[in-house]
Amino acid sequence: MVTFAFLDWLWLILYILLMVGCGALFYRLGKRSQSDFFLAGRGLPWWLPASSVYATHTATDTPIWVAGVVYKYGLSGLWYAFFAAWCAISAFVSTRIFRRSLAYSQAEWQSLRFSGLGAEMLRGWVAGWQVFMNMFILGWVGIAMGKLCNMLFGWDLWIGLVIFTSIGAIYVLMAGYWGVVMADFQQGVIALLVIIIVSIWGVMAAGGPQTIIDKLKTYNSTCEWRVPADTQDGAQGLLRISDSGTSEVLGASALPFTFSNAFDEARYVETADGVKKYVQNTHESETNSLILFPSDADVLYTGRDYTIVWKASEGKRLVNVEYSTDNGATWIMIDENHQNGQRWRINPLSFTGSFKGQFPVAWFVTMLFIALLGGFGMGTNIDWYTEAQRIQSAKSVRDASYSIWAGTALVLVRNSIWAAAILGFFILFPHLASSAEYEMGWYVVGFKYLPIGMVGFLFAGILAIHLSTVSTHINLGAMYATRDFYHHYVNPKASENRLVVVGRLSTFIILIGSFIFGTIIGEEITQWLIFALWIMAAGIWLPNILQVIWWRFNSWGYLSSWIANLGLSWLVVWILPRFGIIPELPDYMQFWLLIVLNALIYLPVTFLTKPEDMDHLVSYYVMSRPIGFWGPVRREAIKQGLL
Amino acid sequence: MGFIRREWTAKEADEWRKEDWFAIILSASSYVLLTIGSALSFLLLPVGFVILGIGIIITILMYWIIDPKLKTISTEYEKKQKEYLLQLEEIQKWEVEK
């Protein structure tokens, strides 16, 4: 719990007034037309949507995610957050094509690119999915805010969820996307300032940059381990460390430690805290054993997380960590190709082999492939749908390109600033074995080390981070509901005034829907929905590119890829491994397998059905000028005298 | 005319040319370098400043190559945008027309 001083409250109240004032200020602009309410009249200079890209993709759960991967993987963890780099290519390819199409949303683009019944079905599907997704994301980030308020002030979860999401809704209801983008600019500036200040504080709290680097060179080796829940109560355990390349055993437990399933929280916490000194090297001279924790005096509780600690052997970069419960007769792998010592944490390219370990080259190559080449398509990344709105709100093709490029560059640099602070956090707390603890690292640095009077500034920054995300998703969800459902299917003759009223009503309904989602989101539902996101990303990754670059790819091929992917991903991720037909594959291998299997379905469907109507394709081509394989359409456009 | 073209007609700028591919490659490289360079610079490592500096130079080079083409595309497209918006509204009302 934190206590706010007068200055803290002042920061917070001033900030909330500024945000709500934004809505009032742009109220008149927002109500002019549908285009103003959802795209700020398509007249924004590049830096406004750029700041919105940056602010929207800085949510309350983003520092939790970045802290988690950087604490676990060192600076290599930055690559887990590098998927945003699809914008490197998108800024100059799919952004340009999409901006030229003038479609309000990705759902609308489907009816420009494809024609007939297939296009209508795709538009309805994408719009429905996006209304649901925006409500879900709002619920997700809303409940994250609820949890933070619970941690800071002891409030019930729903209070933080409802109050702070509603503040965002006020200015979205009043001014639509004008309110979102203007507030995003201020929020982006405030959030960046807070991130820099807190991160500098974090680095300094750890003793400064040089101290962090020096300590990483001297700290002992660590490896996270969740003791298997089915380990026999009272069993005796041994650990051993061996060279990954030669299998030479470098050292093993001299005496066994004990497993127990009679959990004692006080003793567990005491043991976990005691591990800190072993990592920090202060007790190295007290034992001749290579393994510092666990030792014979320790009891390890089954199903719990621990940090194994051993001395960093010179000249050994990769080691295998194993345990035995039968006095060394058989050994079970805990981690293969684990990095020795801690200095690897400052190397962003500290690979653990071609296919093995926590950071294999194969994973890195797959990540670069997905992240960068995805920029040729539309919808290859879940963030595309929010960027699409920013792209259309820019005043020209050039402004759209620069807004996407610059906003994402700032996102990547922000991740790097966080990463430096999290290395500082690791120096201070190197013993944390539970992700739930170290994922809160950046927030802990802020609330623990900032001076009084600045805590309110930090909270205002967190609020900025939260509001920028929720306001975007409220407005975006309302756009799909209004433009792609109401205007397209219910009332195509609706006046501009009517559409703005429906836009506001949709905003309100999405807000209420997000509260319901937020209060029911539990661990299990979240896991299922993360799986749903994974489904979206893997099997339809290539079709999302093909729809942009290949004229012959038709609506039935694209639709079949969505449907096939739904079934195939279940098979590959869960069902086939469960029956032992295929092994449990790492995520990057699942990606490649789904790419191939899905293509075996949508390619035949594409070739067995007719191409899109040529006049429709010519019209789209002349307007959007897509990249790739559009030869027959181009020739037809020339023949018709349109090029 | 040099290897990198910096003056475009509207028709030429609409085509995908080598300048677009240079921009794509430089853009991806600069993202990688800015990410690594920023993290290492924040830790005051000299190699970080070098990487960050290269990243910034590549970004400027990317801008220098692609900006004239983007400007021409934008200027030309804005002239046609009004007509395209009307066309878009027709497609939007597809159901009514039927």
C-alpha cells in the first residue's frame, strides 16, 4: 500500500482534469461527421497518429510483460517484444496500400479487395471479431488497473476497473477519435517522461550502470525450477551441473536435500529470501561445493518455484542442469543448454544453440521472419487493427507511413529503456523464482524508490498509459459496430448525425461489455483467449500477406484459411500431442507446421473457386496500387485506359 | 540521375521501385539497431552509443531515399481522394444497390 501526499493528489487531479477537458475541447469537432468521430476527419499530421500508436501500445500490462521477459532472458528478452517491428516494412508497404484504399476499418477493406458474398461474409466476420476483441482487451487492461489499485490502495478490483476506464470513456463519448488522438499525444509525452524518470531511478537504485555491469560479471549462476507436483513426499534429491558440449560433470550436490508436500509458507518465503545472498556471491567461500542452493539443510516444496544457484565456472558458457530422486541412478533434465553465470544478460544476442535452450537461433530467426515479413500483409499482427485507424486518420499517404514508423520506433526504444531498469531490478532482487513477483519489477522500482511527491506523478503516468489504451479500444470497437454493422447492414441510408449518435451509443455499450468481461476474466479464460490470439497469428499469417500481394487469392481461400486454422491449431497445439501422435512442439515449430498444414487447405480452395470479379479487382488496383503479383489485373487496367 | 532517384513523376512514383526496397531493408535494420543501441546506451556502454549512432544514420538515409517518392505519391493521390471517397461510399451501400 502507498500513501499519497498533497503533491501526489495534485498531480493526479490535474491530470484527470486535463484528459476530460480534452473531450470537452474537441466536442464540436467530434460531432461533425462519422469521419470526424472515427478518423478525426482524415487530416492529422504524422506526429499525432504516431504519438497515438506509441501511447496505445503502452498499456498497464506492457511493463509487466517486458519486465517478465527481460528478468528471465536478460537483454535477449527484448526480442520477445520485437514483434512490433512488423511496422518496419508495413510503414512503406501495407500502410501505403491501406491508406490509399480509404477503408475506415480492416473489415471494410475486405469488401474493397474482395467482391460478392465472400467479401460480405469476411466483412461481417472481421467486424464481429473486432467488436469482441476490443471489449475483451478493454476488460483485460481494465482489470490489470483494478489489480494495481488493489495493490496500491487496497481497493476492490472493480473500483479501479470501473473508475479509470470510465474516465477514458467520457472524452471518447464527447469527442470520439479527436478526443482519443489529442489525449494520446499528451498521454504519450507524460508516459514517456515517467518511463524515463522511473527507469533512471531504477538504474541508480542498483548503483548505476557500471555497477550493474560489474555485478552481472560476478553474480553466481541461476536457473528457475518449479519442483514437479508429483514428486514423492520425503524423497531425497540431488542436483548436478554438466557441460552442454562435452557432458563432463562439473559438480553435483554433496549431500541430498529433501522434497516435501506439506507446504509451510513462512519457511518457503524465508528460504526464497535466503537465496539472494547465494546469487550475490557473498557466501561463495563458505563451501567447496559447486552448487550453492539447494543444500542438504533445505526442504523444497512440491509444485513451488525455486531459484537454483551454482558458482559460475570460468570458460563454461552453456551447461545442463539435472536432478535425481534415486541417489544419482537416473537424472532428469531441468534445463538444457542453460547459460552459465550472469554476464550473458547484457548480451542481446546470447544464443543457447541452434534449437536448444531458452534462446535458440531457430526461435530468433522465426521471430524476425514473423515480425518483419508480416509488414507485407494486413492483420498479421493483432495491433494492425488499431494501427489501421491511425493510418486512415493521417492527412496523406506520406504522413500515414511516417506515423506508423515513428510510433513503433518509439515503442521499441521504450522497451529498451525499460530493459535497462529491469537489469537494475535484477541486481537488487536476483533471487525471484516466481514470474508473478518479478513481472512487477518496474512498478516496484517506481513505488519503492521514487521520493514522496513523485509517486502521484508516477500514478498519473500509469493512468496515462491506461487511458490511452482504453480510449483507443472503446472508439475502435464502436467504429466496427457503427460502420461495419449498423451502417452497412442495418441502416445504409443513415445521416451523418445519426451515425455519430450510434457511434456514441456503441461506445457506451462496449464500455459496459468491457466491465462484464473484466469482472469474469480469470486465469483459465485468459489462457483460452491467449490461445485464440495464437490461432489468429499462426495459421492465417501467410493468408494475411497473400490477400495483399496476390491477385488470385480470393475471398473463399481467405475464409477457408480462417476456418481451417481454427481446427488445425487445436490439433497441433493440444489434441495430437495429447494422443502422442506428434511430440509437444515449441511455439516456433507449431508456427511452421500450421503454416504448411493450413496452406494444404486454402490453396486448393482458392484454385477450385473462381477469381474475384476482374472489374472489382481493377478498381481496387487502380486506387490502392498493391505490391506483388498483380500482372493480369494491371494489364486489364492498362487495357481499360485507367493506368 | 544517380543510383538513388530523388525526382519522380506521379506515374513513376506509383510503381514499386528499388528505392522502396532500400527503404524496407534500411527500416528493418534501423529498428534492430535502435532497439539494441538504446538498451546498451542506457547502461552507458560505448558499444551501445556506436550501435545507436549507426541506427540513427540508417534512419536518416532511409528518409533521404524514400521521402521524395512518398511526397510525390501523396500529392498526386490527394487530387484523386475525393473521387475515391465517393466510390467508397457506393461500395459501402452495396446492400441498398442490390
